[in-house]
Amino acid sequence: MLIKRKRLIAYVALFGLYCSGVHTSVESHPESIIDPLLGPRVQLPSFWVGKDEPLKDIPILVLAGHADSQGMNGAGTAGEAVDLKGAQPMDKSMRDELYWNLKIRDEIVRVGTDKGLNISSYDPSVRHLVDETDPRSNWSKGYRHSLNGGYAIEIHFDAYGKYGYGSGLIPALTANLNTIDESLAQEFGRYPILFRGGLGSPRRQIRILEVGKLEGELENNLRNTATSETTIKLIAIRIADSILNGLNNPQTINQ
């Protein structure tokens, strides 16, 4: 009973963040660069705007970043708790970033399906793929999906401390950025279109959404059993709502 009570209290507190306006765009208030749920958001100069209007039923594919690169360079961040505070990994077979990427990916699809999105996920199943062109890889699957007219997005958490920039959308390397991109950027932040010279996923028409830096209150809320489930749900709701907003309100977004 005590555990259930703590979870209820935590749920009310976190849900209060959502209802009090956290789900609306922080970008409309330039002085507000710290999101109460997600922490700092990216503050790099960026000037792209997503204007193309996608089909209402565009198939959306959600990928978990680093799902095929464990045990090698590019495995994702272990997070502040593990690297600096001596915490145990959430799952010893993977970096903590992938652990949370998978959780968020699956919840986005669940929430998005309930909201009527044409949305699905993909998992390569194999966690260590050296060949990036392997047809089972995230990059291969996402690229094929985009070539067929779909929208592919990969979920990530940014590095902690000075190594990370914060929440935000890293767009695909294309001149045809759309109102889903714009809606996500307004909600989470906007990375430059040529961030770090162009990353592997954007070069394959896969968007990257940095949910937030894996540190501080965000990481604490994910790790705390009393708040983890609610935190994952609130993040997924914000992402799904942003996608819906990009599909349903293109004129409003670009005003």
C-alpha cells in the first residue's frame, strides 16, 4: 500500500507539470530554456523551418537509438547516474540510454495508436550489428521506410554534462522538412540541420529526437520506481501530441 501511495503522489506531481503547460511549446518563451520535465533544451543557432504538409495518414516509424550498436562505438550514453554516481545499469546487457529509448519508443506507439496515428515501431533484435548496411539495422529500415514515403524518427537521450546540448529535434538532411518536424522542434527544441556535419540517421532521412540529457531530475524520475512509468507516459504523450499537431494544424504551426 505504501508503494502504491508513493506512486500516486508521484503521478499527481508529474501530471501537474503536464497540465500546467509543460506540454505546450517552450519556444514561444525564449527566456525559458529549462523544461520542468526534460531539463535544458538545445540552444544552438538554427534557422530551418518545416513547411511541407504531410499526408494525414503518413506511416510513422519509431526507432530506438543505438538498438543495434551495443558493445561498440556508438552504443549511447550510460547516463550520469551510472558514470558519475555509481548506480547500477538498468540492464547490464545495454547502455542506459538504449534501455530508456526502448521504453519511450514502445509507449509512443501505444499512445499514438490510441490517438489514431498510423504508427509502428521496429526493433533489429540483434543488438550488435557491425555492418551499418545490414538490412536489419535501424539505418537500413528507417531509410527504406522514408524512401517509401513514410516518416522515420529515432528516439535518443543526449549525453550528460558538458557533452550534451539538451532536448531537441535533429532534422533529416532534406529540403522538404514538414510540419511534423516543425511541431516537434517547437515543442522540444531545434538542432541545426547540419549538426556535427550531418549524422548518420539524418543522412538516411531519419529524424533524431533528443528527449533530454540523461542526467539530473529527468534521469532521477526515470529511475525512481514511483515516477518512472508516469515520466515515460508524459514524454510519449508530448511526442505523440506534437506529431498530431504537425498533421492536423499545419497552417497554425507556420504562422
